[in-house]
Amino acid sequence: MKTNWDEVKIFIKPGPTDMRKQINGLTILIHEEMQYDPFTGNLFVFCSKNRRRLKIIYWDRNGFCMWLKRLEENKFPWPKDAEECREITETQLDMLLDGINFFNAHKNIYFSAVS
């Protein structure tokens, strides 16, 4: 996979996805539920109900590619609520694949004045 990370966005679909779906079914989810164009070359990440499998699909010049990772032990951290599709960074994707739960990381707090 040759990817120019400066141009690629990574989107996850919160909540479980039926892992029986293959490329055609997942591209329908991308287009209809997530409201994105699956032909952009962006990466779209889906997780199984038991959180042991991830599928990533993307358009590569002349066809779709699908990547699957199945854990033999443990589970992937994954947001449970079905909020809008969320964009993550390359670093966050690496953390996700390593099992680091950045979804519940401390949020930045910004203050405008001192009281």
C-alpha cells in the first residue's frame, strides 16, 4: 500500500459493523450512512461487534483494497455510540492498531480569562 499521508484522511464508523460485509456492502455504508465518497482514496475503518476484527477499505487507483486484522486475544478500543463518523489521524490509527484507547484520552481545556 503506497499512501501519501498528507492527502489521505482516515474515518472510523463508531459502533459495531457486520463483518460479513465485504467491499460492496461496506462501500454502501460509506456512501449512505457515513455520507462520504468511497472513491476518494481515504481510509474507512470498521470494527466487529466483539471488537476482535477491524476492516479498512480504500480506493487505490483502479480498484478497492480491503485490509483485515483479527486479534487472537484482547479487543480493539472502539467508540460504542453511533455518533457521526469520526476522522482520526495516522498516529491515532497506529495507536488503535496497538490497542491504545485514545477515545477516552484527556481532552484539552482552553481558558480565555483568569478568575
